[in-house]
Amino acid sequence: MRKDSKIREEKDKGQVVSFLPTGEYYYTKGLKALRKRELQKAKKYLSRAVDLDPLEPMIACQLAVVETELGNFEQSNGLLHFILDDLDPLISECHYFLANNYAHLGMFKEAFKHAKEYLEQDEKGEFSEDAEDLLELISLDSDDPFDLLSEQDDLITMQEEARYLLEGGSFEKAVERLDEMVEKFPDFWSAHNNLALAHFYLGDIEKAHQVLEEVLEKNPGNLHALCNLAVFMYYEKKYGMLKELVNVLRKIHPMTLDQQFKLGVTFALIGQFEDAYRWLKKLYKNGYDGEPSFYYWLSHSAYFTGHHETAKAVWKQVLKLSPEKEGQEPWNEKERTKEGFEHHVPSLVKRLNSEHEEERFFGIFLLSLTDDQKKVMSHADFCDIDTLNVHEKVYMADVLGMPIDPKLKEETRVELGHETALQLYKHFKPIGNDEAGLLMMWFSIFNEMLHIETKLKNKKALAASTEYIWRKFRGEKTSQTKLAEKYDVSASTVGKYIKYIREHLL
């Protein structure tokens, strides 16, 4: 049972937390928004409902419907498969929705399979006529029996599922899916490269390198593998080896648009902006209409190579496709790094509005450090406090100096989260990109601690353990003894905390 369930409101004490919204509460708001065709608002409320009540299949199903309405067919499919695989395999409507989505994606074998499955489960169901029409339409569009269709359809399906898992941060599930793909399609190098990325995101650096080595051994010169290797070296700070690889990448002249995009973005990621701008601008001139990340990195590479007008023009396209990236303009980066995220209002507000709890915790921590809290709170995009969970509300109230019931403050453990972050901040300030990564790791650990019973209370040991794990994830050499000395705590305590965090919280 989640810790939240133990927390009770006390209306007679003027409690800061006036009520605790439930999944049903946001589900109802989501349905109202959907009836009004306010799709983005419906998605926001239903996503929150899923967060609060992740085991309720009908909430997830309704969110999948909204994703379909928005044209996000892959995201919708990910939710529908999750419902059938993990929540309730008997919700027949999911098969119809999957059939419809796969038809839109041109994956007719999968569409046919799920339409048939729906009719077998619910022959006279609400969507039976639509399912029959879909089957008839698919049959008219194909002369081949569906059991003889090529494996290409299976490959596309698995690839889309793996991509959905990777983008959603479900790296362990992505590894499972990609392992299946590698076994079934051993020459499909994209699966191998994505598998390496998934291992890297999980912190298994050795395994990630092993996968790339196998790719380059069997498929020498594979551009995506070389690019991924360069990114790994950059984050591991292996600059000598990286320099040699960059010289190799500069001699490559990719022919396909996908390869040019990969090479350009890779150069941008590792700070080689001249090379990044050369390839990304070439794509732009040729009318390449890419995903938001294309315009994001083109704008950054343009700005850092002195093409400021191009950078600003392209950034308009970034905001059109991803309005949540406001405040991340490349021309703000130098100023943001100089003064730190704790004093950069757009970055702070963005984190307070994040979909992820750990990032909202980080945003509240930044709010506690900023010079002008009123300026942050008066920002047009300041978060809706009613949408925060109880821990976040209590934490924000504490940061703003509002009265809080001591018992509630103790139950929510916000002081532990804040004081540990301050221990880290003593050694990592101002907060730039690297420091933000460290603090985000701490608030991820803290968020998990809120949902289990644990006796971890030593703030200095928690800070030392977090820094140790963070450095290991980055491939940096460090020792438990060194960090124990840094935070003035015993090495044995740090060792115990690291072991517990790895086994239970990561």
C-alpha cells in the first residue's frame, strides 16, 4: 500500500492540503473535457488519473482513446497492450481500438488479427459492425492471405513497441522487447543499437558497450552504432578516445536523410556544433520536416556557431511542435548556466509543471533557493497547486513558510528530502545541467522512499550514496571512502545505504 493512504486531512486545523484528489476525481474531469472535445486537457487529467490509480483498466483505456483522437497511435497502442497484458485480458474493446490504430498505421496484419479477436470475444458488441467493416476493408486492400504476409509487419510492430517503451522511460521492458527482436531479426541493426541505448540508460555501461562492439564486429561502419558510441564516450568523459572517433565521423558522408539526421544530432549532443550545423542545415535546406528534436538541435547548433537569426527562426518551429520547451532556448543557456537553474524562472516553472513527480520535487527545491519567490509564483505558467500530490503540497507550503501541521510534515518526510538535497547543493552549485542530473537522481530515490517503509534517515549518508551512484552511472571513478569523508559520515554507513538504494529504490 502506498504511503499516501496513511495520510489524513484535518479540516479543523486549517490544513494546507485541503483535499487529496483521487484517480476517480481526475477521471471524471477527463471525461468532461473529452465530451467538450478539449483533448489536451482530457489527456492531462486522464494521465494524472492513471498515475493515481494505475491498476484501473478503464481509466487507461479512456486515455488510450484520447491518444487515438490526438493521432498518437503508438502511444495509444502501448496503453492498450498494457491493459491486455497486465491488467485485464477480457476487455474486448481494447482489441477493436488496437485494430483501428494499426489500420491507421498501415499495419494491416495486426489490424486484421485484433479485429477478429474482438469479434470472437464480443460478437454483438458495441463496435461489432465497425469491426466487420474494417475486416472487409482490409481484405479488399490485400490480395495475400494474412497468414502468408511477410514478417515485415511483425518487425514494425515490435519496433514501434520498443520505441514507445524507450521514449516512455520503461528501459527494462524495452530491453526485454529488444532482446526478442534481436533474436528474431538478428540482422536488424536498429534493434541492436536501441538495445545498447536501453542498457546505457539503465546504467549498465559495460553491457551497452558490448552490444555496440558486436554490431561493429558483424556490421563494420554501422553509422548508428558509431554515433551511439560517441555519445557514450562523451558522457563517460573518455575525451581522448572520443577525439579519435569524432575524426572518423567527420569523414563519413551519409546518403540517407535518416543517417544525416543521426550524424547531425550526435555532433550536437557531444558539443561539436560546427559539424552539427553543417548536416542539420543541409537537411533543413532540402525541406526535411523532422520531429521536434530536429528543430531543437538545429536551433542550438545554429546559435552556438553564430547563426543567431537562423536559431531564432527555427526555435519558433520548436515551440509550435513542443510548447513545453519554452525557456530552453539556446541563447538562454549561457545565462542559465552562469546563474544556475535555481535563479532561472522559465526553467524552474517548467519543472513545477512536469508530468514526473521527481522533477516537480526538484522544482520545489529550486523554488526554495531562488532569490525572488514572488516572481516565480506570479509567472503566467506557475503550476496549479491543486494538481500536486500531498507530499508536493506540504513541501511547497514548507518552502513558502506557510503553517503546516507537524504530524503531517513528519508523515510526508519532506524535511528528509529537502535537507538531503541541501547536503548535495553545498558541493554542487550553481545548478547547471550536470548538477541538475545529480539532484534529479536524489529526488527519484526520495520519491521511491515515500512508497515503502524504510529506516533510511541519515541525510549525509543519503547524499553521499546518491553522489556515488550518480558518478558510477556516468562512468566516473570514485570511492565510498572518499565520499564518506566528503560528507562527514562513516564509510560503512555509506556502503549500507548504497546497497539498500540499489536493491530497493533504483
